[in-house]
Amino acid sequence: MSMKKNDKSMILPYHFFCEKFNLKDIKVYGLLFGARGTIPNRVADILKKLGISTTLMEEIAISAIKGSCRILHNHIHNQYS
């Protein structure tokens, strides 16, 4: 089953959020953050357009790095359990 790019009927909570918050439309962005804290230019541009500060972007990058370290730690220390 293919989904058209703008087929809002496939997004279950779409109508719920429109009605609850009295919205006319909702835009959904797919955001990618790298495991080593990288933020692609396209994602950074979207975040800037949404008014996200550089400080918050740095916090997101640091959080991604911390998450990757936790995954690595669990992988190393739970390898033989």
C-alpha cells in the first residue's frame, strides 16, 4: 500500500490535533540527528525556521552523543549475558 505525500487521512491523530488545538493544518517534518551528534544542514534549516535556538540544537546534538555512548556501553557490557 503506497501513501501519497500529502495524504493526511493516513495520519491517525491529524484530525484529533486539528480539532483539539483549533488548527487549520499541520506540517510534519522528518528530522534526522546523527549518532555522533551531527545535524544535517536541511534539519538545521528547518529548526531555525521553527525558531529553535542554536543552544537547543547543541543540546540535541549532545543528547544524541550521550545516547550513542549508552548504547555502546550496554553493547560492550551485556555482550556475554
